[in-house]
Amino acid sequence: MAHETDQKDLSIDVADVESVAMAGIKSETTKMAGLADLDGIQRSWNLKTLIVIWISALLMSFATNLNNQTSASFTSYATSSFASAPLLGTITVVQAVVTSVALQPLARLADVYGRFEMFSFSVVLITIGEIMTASSNTVSVYAGAQVFWAFGYIGIALMLQILAGDTSDMYNRALFSAIPLAPSIITCWIAGPVASGIIKITWRWGFGIFAIIIPTLALPVLVSLYINKRKGTKLRKAEGTYKPKNHLQNFIQLDPLGLLLLAAGLSLLLIPISLSTSDKNTWKAGHTIAELVVGGVCLIGLAAWETKWARWPIFPKTIFKSRTVIFGLLALLINYVGLYLLQSYLLYYQMIAADLSVNAATNIYMLIPFGGSVGQFGSGFLVKYVKRYKWIIVSGYAAIVLGMGLSYKYINGRGQMPQLVVSQLILGIGAGIVATIQFGIQASISQAEMATGTALYYTAVGVGNAIGSAAAGGIWSTLLPRKLRANLPADSVGAAEEIVGSVVVAMSYAWGTPIRDAINESYTSVFRTMILAGLVLVSVALVISLFIHDQNIREVDDSRDYKGIVIGKTGAVDALKEKVHVGQEEKATPTENS
């Protein structure tokens, strides 16, 4: 019976593999210029090149992670330099929206113009952003700088994931996708001390130093890609398969109308949703409804354009025929809405209702990204050896539900910190395991569609974050004033709005006083409401994940044509073994001759 079940699963897997293979054949005859260049690059590089690229990529990921985690610490210092500091809240929202909206256009640019070009473009953008931020003297310059930085940062993060897809076979893909996140295991703990040290000099140096570090660490990756691109071009010319780039054709391949509709649709939906966290009147404004309606129309128009008229659609039809893609993305989006209902105000709860220091609260907050890195590495190893991914993903969602449930139980105002620490660590590990969905999406589509699938994954995460943060802000700003007015002593009710608006004011009331007890009770009650809503959502995500299709990775891997050397498939490990074997023979030769 077990054998019959395996055969049944295998037949389903083969059907999926055949559809992916047919998509690959079609893409071979109508290949984008950047993907054609990639074929040449993969056939030109060797094991030594891949080692250099990944060491450089790891260092670059360390720098960008540290940059991202320290920059938040400099914001308050930068704010004091500008007369229009209140606008920085809006800038933060726009920055968050940019990171969600930019992903698909950046992935398409990588496929059309090439990996080297997209990597270089992202490094240039983040460097410009760092320089502008470090030298900014007005809020308008600072705003522009943050847009450049956001594009560059998310571009590098996406390209590192695409690099994992370009350089590894399916057996090793999940593991290599975790490598760019490995530095956060360290940076999440050192970001605070590093920021504190830099602030003593000047907050500007906190941005300026990364304008030097990031492009320097990126050089080995860029040089390696450039050299192998040239080698690949010579190889393709010798074979007669090289075609000079046609800029008009490249522009058409970008699907500019599709990208415009996608960017407009997501922006018009996410900006009002995100702004609602800081402005209670957002939903009462007529322009908000107009933005949401136009945004929805743009996305409907995008669907019509992509399915009926686009010659080079951003989303090939084969992508959304996969259950893994559809249910994986839906579960992921809902999951991150639920997670951010907890994460958005966790620091507030810890510092006020739990009476933790800023350092202690930050350390607990960092357990989620720390656990995420550990969990993703663990799931990467599991996928490599189990050669299945569905139940690994489901177990990740189960861990998140458990972590959220424990958070609800132990966030009760009674100071049960060890239990809270454990719950946050479980949440983080679960979130890391759930990241296996990225691998499942890549396994369900052709290698040529890998960049698009990867960008879809991160877009779902970004949109979920934005909606979750907005929902958390709405619940917080609506319920907390009511709770405070109900719980505060009669002579202190007038201070409710001031307490809601400032953590400093809330913490200024002495511990154990009737006012502070009322504040703690109100914060705890509202936060538990948000966690309960999050628990419901992550439970829904768990149920949806059961509909993800499981595949036999061996069958998927055997169907892939990687063109050249990739880690684990066509010669990378064999080349290393051969090199060792030849070295041993050379050492043995003098002895034999003697």
C-alpha cells in the first residue's frame, strides 16, 4: 500500500514537472536578454568563482543587515536636525511601500537586462541613498535619500536570493536561500552597541560609513559576474547563439504597462492603509476611498492585461496554475498580517506594562529575527535530505500558532518573562521554517521564472507586513484611549490622550501607583486583543497551508537544465573532488618514478 501511495504521489509530481518543462522549452525559444546572458555566465564560472561570489555575498549581506538594523537608531537624532521632523513618519510609510512595490519591477529588470546590471544598479542606488542621507540638511533631501536607499536595499536583498537560485540545484536551494539571512544571527545582537558607538561621533557617520562598506564588499560579486558574463558572451558568439541586445526589444520585454499598473495598484492600496496607523481621520477622507478604488481598478486592469494582451507578461500563466503558488502566497500574506499584529506594539508592551528596560525589551524583540534565521537554516537542511517541503511548511505554521498562543497566555501583566522569551523564540523559528514556501514556489515553476516567483514571495511578505501594521495601529489607537478612560482614576482621565501619544509620558508615572496600574492594565488588555486577532489569522494560514501541493524534489531536480555548473548538480562538487584527486596523483608521481 505504501508503494502504491508513493506511485500516486509520483504521478502527480511528474505531471507538475512536465508542465514546468514545457514552460522551460517555450522560454528557451523566446528568452529574455538577461536570461540568455545568465546561460553564458553559468557555463563560464567554476567552483572557485562560486566560492568567491558567496563569500562576498555573505559579507555584503552582513553589511546591509547591520545597516538596516542600526539606521532605526539614528532616526531620532536625524529628526532633531530638521524643522519639518513630523514628515518623517510619512517618509517611513513611503519607504515601506517602496520595498513592497519595487520587488517585481526589480526582478523583471534582472531577467531582461541581466544579473550583473541589476546587482550594480542596486549597489549604486543604496550608495546614493547613504550619501544623500549623511549629507542631508532638509527633510526633502532626507526623504529622497530614503527612497533611493529603500530601492537599493530591497534590490540587493532580492538579488542575493536570486543568486541562491542561480547557483544551486533544487536539493540545496532552500539551504542556500538561508545564507543571506545568516548574518542577522549576529547583527540583531550587535546593532544596538554599534549604533551607540557611532552616535557618539555623529549620526551622519552612521549612514556615511555604509556608503563605503557596502560597495567595497560588493566588488568581488560584481567583478566575478562581469568577467563571467564576458566569457559567456565569447562562448555564445563562438557557438553562433549570441544575439546583440536590442534596446527597444528589451523595453518591450519589461512589460512597462504591466509594471505601471502593478506599481500604481499596490501603491494606491498600501499608502492609505499604512498612513491610517498615524492618522485616525484617514478613512474619513474622500481621497482615501478614491485611492483604494483606483488601486483596485489598476490591479483588475493588470489581471486583464496580463492574461489577454501582454506579449511578455510579468506573471506567466503557468505560475498561477500551481497550488503551491496560490495557497502558499495566500497563507504567507495572512500569516504576516497576524504576526505584525503582535510585533508592531510588542516593544510598547514590554517597556510599559512589563517594566523592562529599552535594552531588555529590544533583546526580546530581536528573538523573532534571530529564531527566523535559525529556523530557515534548519528547514533548508530538512528539505535537502527529506526531499519534500509541504509538511515542513505546515510544521512552521503550527509552530507560529503555538508561539502566538503562548504569547496570549503569558502576556498578562504578571511579568512572566521566561515564558514570553520562549514564546517569541518559537514564533521566530516558525517564521523561519515557513520561509520554505519560497523554495516551494521555485520548485513549482520553471527555472526561467525563478526571479518572478521569488519577488512574489517577498511582495506577499511586504503587503502582509503593511496590512498587519495598519490593523495593529487601528486597534491600538481606537481601543487604548477607551481602556484608559475606563481604568484611570477619575481625576486623571484627562491625561488619557497624552499617555496614548507618548511612551515617555506613560513610563513617567511611578510603578505601583494607581495611575500606572491603570496604564498597565489598559496596555495589557489592548495588546492581548491584538494577539488574539493575530492568533486567529495565523490559524487560518495553517489551515490554508494544508492545500499546498507537495512535490518530490528528486523529480523536479532531474527535470531542470541548469546550463552550467551550480552547487550540487552539474560538476561543482565533482570538480572539487577531481581537483583533490589530481593533486594526490601529482604528489604520488615522484615516488613512483624513483
